[in-house]
Amino acid sequence: MTPRAADRARYDRATAHLDAPLAIVDLDAFDANADDLVRRAAGKPIRVASKSVRSRALLERVLTRPGFAGIMSFTLAESLWLARSGFEDVLLAYPSADRSGFAELAHDPKLAAAVTVMVDDPAQLRLIEGARDGGREEIRVCLELDTSWRTLGGRVRIGALRSPLRTPSQLADLARVVTRRPGFRLAGLMAYEGHVAGVGDSLAGRPVRSRAIRLMQGAARKELAVRRAEVVRAVRSVAPDLEFVNGGGTGSVQHTAAEAAVTEIAAGSGLYVPRLFDNYTSFTGRPAALFAQPVVRRPGVGVVTVLGGGYPASGAAGADRLPVPYLPEGLRYDAQEGPGEVQTPLLGSAADDLLIGDKVWFRHAKAGELCERFETLHLVSGDRVVETVPTYRGEGYTFL
């Protein structure tokens, strides 16, 4: 029996009493992935990216482990909810225009102490100021650095379109604006190198492209390490008591942790290890989050149909954004249909061994987005479901 076949047998036994569709998290894999992230971070604390987890119970689980500290959230409403729930260190990774949320933050000392918001433009500070509605609490602020790699004299840009702030002087100028503005405190600096942390460098069957990605990432890491250190020095000259410098992501943990200027690492996808994180030379994780769809039809030899399953991930549309049939091994989509909203035909010799009602296990392309499809996660240890916990959706929240 192959390791994957053994996993399928475990998951089927663990969920034999449950009807699909359902989602599970393999706790043995989840914990092993957490340990590997800590090893790669080499002593620097890991701030957990909540968008990649989207379950309070699992956020709590990982934050009890040595090596993890704090949450990186994705909306202000989520940040406030987490802070009200008892999480004491929440960094909002994206700017917000949630005026009611800022008013709540400015009126509540507990929330104001727990939540740090992201800015990269003085206009965002003005929006927050205008939303205070009389609230006098000091708002904690983090600045974001553009990490994109530019070559050929700036004509080629590789990296996410995020912050407009790129140079030490630009970051220092905004730091001065923050520190001189009453009611704000400059707490940190963030730089997310998505073109390194979120892009696999070992693509199956594409050796030339894989080598090109590795060359790009090597050059990008070198450039960013120098520029990030210069930016941190410039910002600390304005705000010597800067509390943290956040960087990284699952795919670049060990590289970012090696930079002296960085004080903490962000990671989240590395806990679930969705399919987009299979293609890295720097680490190998264990798939921990899966979903199962039931076989409902057998249209012919070598074909079964499962209910639903068309759960594409965000990002530029393409085959890499689709979930993949994972267990049993040897199933593939029909090229004419792909994964569908209400039914998904699956082809392959493995289909002939499946019966009506059997489960087919899939892996999502991205991490936390799976939780937008399910209200609960069944936590599996060995061959038992040891607990069932709600996702954000299961608690009644879909923040985006």
C-alpha cells in the first residue's frame, strides 16, 4: 500500500459515519507542518496568516505552539472580531476603508491595543482620522514596503502590485507623517515578497521555466535583502522604538529569517499545504486540508461522477487554480467539463473500483479559501475524527 493509499484508508475510516461533501484537517500533518515552519524560521517568531487558516480553533491550536506569535489578518472586521475573541496581537495586512470599523477601534482601548492597521499613503491616515467619530484611542500603524523586483532599468517588474512605497526615503517620509500626527503610533514595517514566497520553483515537466524562476528568485532575494535593510535603518532613524519588521511567507521562510533586519516571519499556507505549494525545492510539506465529494453516478467504464467540487481558487485564471482529485490515486478531470458547480465527472481506471456513496478526496489549490465552502472542519488524528470545529463561515462570518 502506498503512503497515499494508506492516508485514503485512514480518512475513509475516520469519516465512515459522515456523509460527504465534507472537509477535514489531518492534525498529524498540520502539526508536522507547523514544526517544519518553526525549524525553517530558525528562532524568529512566526505570525500566522489567518486568511490561510480561517478557523479560530486552528488559529488557537497553532498559536499555543512554541515559535508562533500573533496573527496577520486580512480585513479590519476580521481583525476586530479576533481581538474581541481574545487574540492580543493582530496585524491587518491590507489597507482598509472600513469607517465603522475604524470608529470602533478608536473607541475601544482593548481593540486599539491589540490591532495594528496597514497604511502606505497619507490619504489612508486621513480616512482613519475622519472615521474616528470622537474616538480618542491611539491607532497602531504598520507601513508596507513594495518588494517587487525590477530589472532592465525598471522596464520589467515582477511581484504583486501592492504598496507604492519602495525606497528608504519614501518609507521614512511616511514614517515622519505618522509620528507627527496625533492619535497614531508607528508600530511596525511589513514587506511580503510574494514572487518568492508564493511562486513554486520546481514545476513538474517544465525544467526550463523552473530554472528561470529560481534565477529570478535568487536575484530578487538578493536585491530585497539589501533594500529592506536600508529601509529599516531609514524608518528606525525616524521611529527608534519600531516594534517589529515582518517579512516572508511560506515559500521563503528560511531565506527571510536569515535577514538581520527582519524580526518576524509571516506564514499560513504552510500549515495546510494546498496544491500550489507542492512545487518548491526549499521545503516539502504534508497535505493537511482536504475535502471529500461523494460518488453519485457511474456513467460508464472508467468514469464516475461526484457531487459538486468546482471550487476554483483566486488569482489569474488557469488550471493551477483548480482543486485536484487526490485520493484514490489515478483520477483526472474530463477535459470538456472540468470540476463543475453541481457535478464533476472523473476519469481513470481507479473509477471502476468506486461505488455509489464512496468518497473521492480532493486538495484545494489555495489554503484558507477551502473554508469558504464548508461550515465545519473535521479534525482527524490517526483514523479517528477527534473534534469538529467551525470555520469562519460556520461562525457566520465571510469577511470578503
